[in-house]
Amino acid sequence: MKIKIITSVCIAMLVCAFTKGLAQVSTKDTSKIPRCYWMALGLGASSLGSLSGTINANAEISNRWLLTANVGIEQNTFLNLSSSPNVQVTTFNILAGKIYKKKISFIALSAGLALVNVYTYNNAGLFGEAPVHKLNQYTVGVPLLIQGHVIRAQAVGIGLSGYVNLNTIQTTAGLNICLVFGRIATHKRDIKSL
């Protein structure tokens, strides 16, 4: 019940953000808005108990409005050597949000929709002989993403990204350290100088 309420609220916020963004784009001359785009590669900890990895492709589609495509992979065990049930969650996300630029950094908040694949299996472990069981499930999720990055070089930065993916099978969350590269503008370094 709580997940349905949170999912409904997130979808309503996403619809409002898209509506406001489209209204802003239609009322402004977008040919003069600087275009920024960047990639972020992240590695960190997952709520499943082991590693998570993410790849983000980001584009500032309008003045301070952001569109993000994200792929994330999480596992509950490292190297899958145990005979206990193993869970791997793969998410494919499309998010929209707002970017807040500072002098040499920025913060981006996004929400969207995701295709979630939850793959549960067990193996015999390193030396065991247990039978192998596999279960592959798909669902739709609501991802929430916050990115905070410091841009020190002209097109390279480092930062953190935190995420939550709400879904009916396996809700996950995590925190990743990210390497960022691309055409990035902050208040100190306007895109015209890049």
C-alpha cells in the first residue's frame, strides 16, 4: 500500500515536471539556451548488500531542465560464489528533472520511469552440488536520482549519485562515486567558454 502511494505521488510529480518543462520550452527561444551534455560512470554500494554500478547519459534540454537515461546493475553477493539465493537487479531508467548550478559544481534532482529486471538464482557455490534454480521477473518502477558533482577540469569532474528505485518486486537504493565527463557548464564556467 505504501509503495503504491509513493509511486502515485512520484508519477504525479513527474507529470507536473514534464508539463512545466514543456511550457517553459514553448515560451522561450531555445536557440539561445546553452546545450550541456555529459556521461557519468559510477560504482558504489547497494541496499542489496554488495556492489552497484551505473551509467548515466545526461542532457540539459532547456534552461535548467534535465533529461537522463540511466542503466544500473546491483547484486547481493560479490562474485556469486555462495550457494545461498543470489539476486541481481538491472534497471533501465528514463528520468527528467532540474539542475541547480553553483560556482564549480551542480546538483541534479530527477524522477522517471524504469523497466526493472530481477534475476534470482542459486548455484552450488564454489564446491557444492546443489541444483540450480533460476527466476527472471520484470516490472515497472519509479526511479529517483540525485547527482552532485564538482567540475574542476574543463570537461571532467567527480561526484556522488544516490538513487532509489521503487517497484513491486525488489525496491533498491544505493550510493555511487562517479566520474563525470562531457560538455558541462557551471556558473563559473559558462558554456560559451567551453
